Amino acid sequence: MLDIEPLDPIKLPLVTRLYKQYYPSKPKRDELIIVGYVKKQLCAVVRFRTIEGYRLLTGMLIAPEQQGKGLGHQLLNYCQSEVLTEKDYCFAYAHLEAFYAQHGFETVATDELPGALKGLYLRYTGSGKKLVAMRWEVNEGEG
């Protein structure tokens, strides 16, 4: 079972250390960071960056020894009920599109992205990344 909470800013170095082990980017102080613990051990992180009034899910990390246990689903279930709004987007790697779709994200055309997000998406895909632009949709009976 995953214990999930918004990151207490004082614990940012713990997230930074976890990222340094497994992922090429670095968490930033101005991001909304949601963390998950198994037996008080930090092992799951999802990050959101605010860009011109919208939020972009910029990364999700599950420690390798905890992968395949449904922790990513638990983390996004929490986000669906506590965090996500219609102003949230993600640029999913193509092989993860179905995963994010299970949690309310719907694929959108590049032209439907807000200005700054569109520019970022075009820059990322232009550099060869296989990404799918997605927007979180509030479904009836949720939220």
C-alpha cells in the first residue's frame, strides 16, 4: 500500500536524491510534487510544472524495485481525486498513452494545446522524442 502526500518542501533533497539515482531530470522547488512511500521509504514521485496558468505533468518516477506493483496507478488515482483539473496536461511517451488514458487523460491534437505548452511540445517532439499530448478531462461523477 502506498502512502501518498504532497511533498513537504523541506524533503525536496530526498526527491532529488531519488531522481539522481534513476532519472535524468532534477525536481525543482517551484513544482507541485506528490510523493508516495512504502513502509516509510520514498519510492514514487509525480511532478507538475506550472506554465502560463496551466500545469504540465513533467515526470513520474517509480523506483525500479517497486515497479510492476500498481504504485503508478495508485499515485495517479490520488492525483485524479486530489490534484488534477481541466488545466492539467501531460506529454506521455507513446508507449504510456494507454496508462495515462486510464486516469482521465485524453489525447489532444497539437493545435489544441495552449500557446506555451504547444511550443514546448513541438520542441520536445522536434528533438526526436515520441510523445503524445494529453489533457486531463473531468468526467461526470468525478471531481
